[in-house]
Amino acid sequence: MGDTDSFVLAMERAMERSGQGIHLSQSVLELESCPDLEAMRQAMRLMVERHPVITWEGRYTVPGVPPRLYPSSRPAEAVPLHFWLEKDAPEEALKGVEPGNVSTTPSLDDLLSDRLSLSKAEFHQRGHINLWCDLVARRDGSYALVFTWRHLLFDGVGAELLACEMASLASSKGESYVTSGVGEIIPPGGPDVPFHERWRQTYPMVKRFYELMAKPFKSLSGPRPTAGRICFKIVPLSVEDTERINARAAELCGPLITTPYFLACATLAHHRVWEHRQTVPENYLVSLPVQLRKPGAKGPLFQNKLSMIFFSADREMAEDVPAMCTEFAEQHRRVLKERLGDSFRQLQFLMRRMPPRMYVWFLLRQMRGEFNSFYHSNTGEFAPNLTEFYGAPVTNAYHVPTITNPPGSGLFVNTKNGCMTAAMTWRDGVIDEEEQKILMDSFLSALKGEP
């Protein structure tokens, strides 16, 4: 397992110890019509045949040796596929499915919530596998395909590639969308860099950490991990709103790199919640994931291919989105100039050998008990080439990320078919109903440039 995989495994062990469960996330495809159900059933079996690693387990076996993926002692034979009728959806919406294999759910959101709350034993009750699929017939006549996946084996873009890989099985040629299920772990800088040189290359990131820690920061959850249920709110935006948001982002940040704009809006939204609590922290600190897969390139599917870059803003600046855009852009230029992303990767690569408890202890000690002020990412266009799934046109697609506590809250965006979707996730007990409204309303208002 690579450097990011090791980090995710250590974090998942910490989540389990604090009662937060395993690290599950979701990707949702909204479909205009019902897909070919028999072809989908066959695809669920072919996925395991083509990529048996989807049933493997990641674990540490010997102290001081990086974790590895091992074949499970009880692998599932196929990806679990479940059928659901949303309340008031017509029963004939899932023709060809035996009535005994169709369940009912009050709403899609209720099903998403139930799936995200599955324990490790429940998730693997039908044999060890790291992916579930649910097809939901909705009351408005549309359908939703839900992928619930363990973050242990791939990231959000990996989940998009998985959907493309599954869709490719419907073609007559059945060509694989990815080159392989797993790939060789290539260390940052190449395989021949000696240990002392790798250690030296971590210095820029260590120095940056000390600078970031000079100003205290807080998360809404506080530093004590608690076992709150994952909650979320999904808000799809119109084409007009999406164009307006992208135009404003390009105006403040330039057309190429608009990451600072979305981060600034997420920071302002959290700042509003702290103002409501009347205890505004001195600083906001956020680590953003950086995708190491080249856009459009084929590659290994079942790996987390991420690094992290860090941004901070003080409370005086948090009121001013344009000022934060300028500051974050300058911090990003420093990341590139000092190669802080590469330095962080070297640090993570060397930390792979740490046992999970020591790994998480080290992180908490460095980050004063809290990993971030909040989580945020903009994953861009969701699988641009995925226009239909087994004959059903894809009308929208989005992710529902699981987050740890701390920090306990997160704001995320992605785009599909020219429409942006905003997702807010939090751990139950971190923010109350009024704060939930403040957080999402402030985020959307900031994105649209509204006062």
C-alpha cells in the first residue's frame, strides 16, 4: 500500500477505536431511465473476476513494515447489488426484479444515510468486498445508482473511474477502462533515492508545519473524537448559477486555478458559524487533497493517488473573499516554488512504517489534537466521459464524502453536465439545526457573490 493508502488505513483504525466506524463514502449517479438490470447483474460478477483486489484487505502484519493488501479469506463472488423503491414510486419501476428482492425506503437520502452508517461487520456480512451498489427507483420516475465504497482502496476520482470501468463492461468489446486493478508503488522522487535524501526532502514541509502551528486553530467539533452519525445535505445548482459561480471564480483567481475561490467561500461559511457561537478562532487551517492522477490518463484503480497542500487564513481576513483568494493564491505559489507537495509526499512515504496508533498520535501531536478547521475539496467535472450507464442517460452525479471527527464538518463541490452540486457533511452533534442552515446558506451565498 502506498503513502496515502497507509494514511487512510491509520485514520480508519482511529475512527473504529472512537466508534466512528469504517471510512465509507458514496458516489451517486442520477439516471433518466432504468438501466439494463440483467446486464448490471452480470457486470457485478465481472468486476470481481476482472479485479479480484476489490475483495482484498489492507493490514499491517509486522511492526516497522509498511501495510500491504492481502487476499481475503472469504471474498465475495460479486459486488452486492440491491434494489429499492422510494416511497410512492410505482412498483413496476423495477420490472424484471423479483418482488422479494426489492425493498422500500422513505427517500434516497434515508438510504444514503443508512448505508454510510453500516458497521464493518454489516458491510462485509456477505463476504469481504469494498463496494456496494444500490439502484433506487424514485417517485419522480428517475433512478439513482449509489456506490458505497471503502476509502481504503480508492479516492473520489478512483470512484469515478470505477463507475466508468463498470460502464465499460456493457460494451461489446468489454475493454478495461483502467490499465490494472493495482499498480507498482512508485516512491516520490523515484525508487533509488537514499533514505537520508528522502529525510532531507521532508524539511520544507516540516518547516511549513511549524509556521502553520504558530497560530492556534479550531474545528467545530473540538479535539475530542466522538462517535456521531454521518449527516449530509446535497444541493444541486442550476446551469445559470454554475456559470455565475465559475465566472466569479475566474474573475477573482484567473481562469486556470480557481481552487482559492472555493476554499475562501468554505472558510467564510465556517467563519459565520463561529460568529454565531461568539467564539471566533484566531486562524483557519485547511489541508486540500491534490490528485496525482493525470486527467484522462488510464492507470491503477484501487489506490489512493493523493497528496496534500495546506492553506491558512486569519480571522480578520475570513470576512473578505477577494482578500482570501489573493492570500490563498500566494500560498499556492509558495507550494509550487518550494515543492511543498513533494516534500509532504516524502514525509507520508517515510511514515508508512509507523503502526496505526503511533501514526495517528504523531498527527494529533503535530496538529494540536485537530487535523483541520474543516474539510473541503472541489473534484471538478465528475467523470466527463460517463454520459450513460447501461442505456440510461446520466443526468447528474456527485459524491457524499465521509468525514472524521475532528474536524467534524466539511463542504464539497463537483460538477456534472454543466451543473454544480454542493455537499455539506457533518458528524451528528457537531453542529445544530440552526448552524447547519448558516453553514450551507453562507457557502452558497459566498459562491454566488451575494451579500
